[in-house]
Amino acid sequence: MHWPIDLIVLTFVIFCAIAAISVKDLLGTAILFGAYSFVMCLLWAVMGAVDVAFTEASVGAGVSTVFFVAAVFRTSRRTKD
Amino acid sequence: MKFLGFIVVCLTGTLLLYGTGEFPDWGDPDSPASIHLSNYYIEKAVEETQVPNLVTAVLADYRGFDTMFETAVVFCAGLACFLLLRDFREKKERFYRHTPTRVILHVKDSKKVLKTGKEFEHMDKDWVPSDLIIRTVCRILIPFIQIYALYVVAHGDFSPGGGFQGGVIFGSSLILLAISYDLKTLVRRIKEKVLGIYAALGVLIYVGIGAICMAMGGNFLDYSKLVPIVPGDPHHIRALGMLGVEIGVGIAVTAAMVIIYINIVSEGKHDEGL
């Protein structure tokens, strides 16, 4: 019964990745990137790599999102292209 | 140009997908990764190290040298952020609020520093500190996050987690303090010098444990040589060595995360920011 979860999560990962590079608002991109990391963390957990999932959740979805938001706060919120 | 980029991305993607066809199946017992070292780790790690979590045993003991340089990389990231962004010039403009009358003062001369306290409170130019509910919730939440971070570091031998994750969680609790109050609160509580010393101290603990092992006549990071100087059950010596190393990693990562955050968000001024 693993494959449907796998497939749903994988679809969501790709969806988040495409959304993150196509959104013009950089703050939105930061949030989407956090969502991407979190879904990726679910994928690791499904595959049984709990340590990697934990790292992904704390570093990818936690701190790096904050760093991105901080960087957006100090630069500009809109992309040029 | 955009079209060209799209074609390049598509080509690279196709090549990568083509490359994955050669990969062994997921969980394949005959894959090269599972036939050489994995068997040894799975059969012997618990017996040799008394650590139930194999991932921690591999990361902190069998491949301790690797993890040491990962810690050094995190330390270097903090150092690079400091060197690139830190700006020691004083900020000229400041805003204060006169607490009894709620009048906002705009001080343009940097030499005139008003004493903040009962009468005046400091205000950020671009970030208005958030309201009472957020402050209260974060104040209640932060100690629990920190306790959990310490638990993750201390319990890394038995459950998922370890120095990196625990350090990151501890660092984010401090960042949460800066976001829910203001940056000044965090900077006042943890001085910049202390953060730098902690980041270096974490790496030093790791390297120091390795060096002590060498001084006791073993290889670098061979924890089993620590038996004469560490009290307790000699069978658990490698687990204790790993714990010491993880504590070092945790301290270094915590300090590095906070250094990176403060430098990015205040443009290196350590004064005002998110």
C-alpha cells in the first residue's frame, strides 16, 4: 500500500518545484520552497530514511526558509524576469 | 535567450532521466552500496558501539572524520556571512517611542542616543515589532523548542536526530525570539563575540576529542581509547564519545545559524531587522 502515497507525494514535489520557479513574488517563492522541502521530507520518511527526513524538515523547511525570507526582506520582493 | 535556456534544461533533464535507468532498484540487496560496507555496519555496529541508531553510529564514529569537516563547513558558512556582510558603521537614523504619550521621535543625529527604558522605547525603521499575542505565544513556545533541541542532541544515539538537527532547532528558537520581539532583544541577550566564540568552540570540541584520542595512543577520533579518562561503563565509551562530538556539532551549528541570520537580516549592522 506504499505506492499511492509515494506517487501523490512525488507529484506534489514536482508541482511545488515548478510553482517555486514560476511565481514572480519572491516571498511566495520562499514559502513554496519551504513547502517543497517539507513534501520532500515526507518522501524521505516514506522511503524509510528518517534521519534524512528530520534534517530536511529542520534545515530545509525550517531555517533555510527563514533565511530566504530575511534575504527577500533586505532586497526586493519582485523578480525582474 | 529564455527559449535557449528552456532547451538546455530539457536536454539536461532528459540526460539525467536516462542516467537513472542504470541505477539499481530501490532497496536492491545486490546494489554496490549494499554489498561492501553496509553488511558490516548492520551486523557489527550495535555490538561494537552500543548505539542502536546505525545512522548516528556511521556518521559520528565510522565516518567521524567526514562529519568533522561538515561541521567545519557550517562554521565557514557563518564566518563567510560575517566577513561579507558585517558593517561596523553606526546607523544614523533612529526612531523612538515616548511610552506615556505614544509620540514617535525621529532622531537624525547618531550621536544623540536616547536611553531606552521606562520612558522611551526603541522602534525599528522597517519592521514594526509584532503584537502581544505573537509575543506571548512565542515566549511560551521558545523554552519548549529549546528543550526539544537539547533532547534531539542528547538522544541522537537512540532516535533520529543528532547534533546538526538539534543545533538547527536550537538556532531557530533563537531566530524566533528575534522575529517575535525584535532583533535588538536577541542581540542584547547573545553578544556577537559570544556567538563567534561558540561557533569556534563547537568545532574545537570535535577536533579536541579527536586529538585526545590521538594523545591516548589511538587513531584520530578512535573513541575506544578514551576509557582511562572517562568514568562510566567502558562498553559504552564509543557512545559517549559520539555524544561529546554531537554536542560540539550542536554548539557550532546553533551559533553559525544565528550568525548567518543576524548578518543577513540587519545588513550586517546588528541593529535593526526582521
